[in-house]
Amino acid sequence: MRTCGATPGGPDISGIDLSTQTLIQGVILRDGESDGVPNGAPVGNAYVRLLDSTGEFTAEVPTNADGQFRFFAAPGAWTLVILASGVRIERKVIAAKGNPVDLVVEI
């Protein structure tokens, strides 16, 4: 069941000049075998929240079947909150225009 209306994985970047954009993206992977799911497998249907530098909620996107997520954001400091199967992980990032943030988060 989805709790937000966002497209799984985030917005499509086809045809977008990324040198003019501030992009935060990544993939959520399994760390260790869990419920028969092997290490390194993508985690689909996890939720990734984007919080601004004051901790205010800005956006949320579910990961797609490949565990991928993506946000367009303003340059600056951001916190990503990953929510999946009883797991809550935070990652702080600094985003800059033309230099995509690419994360790999293992849960």
C-alpha cells in the first residue's frame, strides 16, 4: 500500500540537463540475508523522506523495484530519512547544482 502519491523511484530525468539541476538520488540495498532475500538485493517500496536544513519535511518518495529514489532539491544541506521494514536510517548530504549526490544505503 502506498501512502504518498509520488512516482516510485522519483521523477524521470530523461532529457534534463543535469548540469543546471540539483539532484539527490540513490539506491537502497539489503545488508545481509533477511527473510530469504540475499545480501545486496534492492529494497523496493521503502520510503525516503527529504528534510531541509532545519529538519522540516520537504518531500517523500517510495523506492522503485530496483531500490532507487530521486529528488530535485535546492543547493545546500539536506537530511534523507530512509524507512523500510521497521528500519529508520538518516543520512546527511550536501547538494550542489550540477553535481548529483549519489548514495548507496544498506539496511
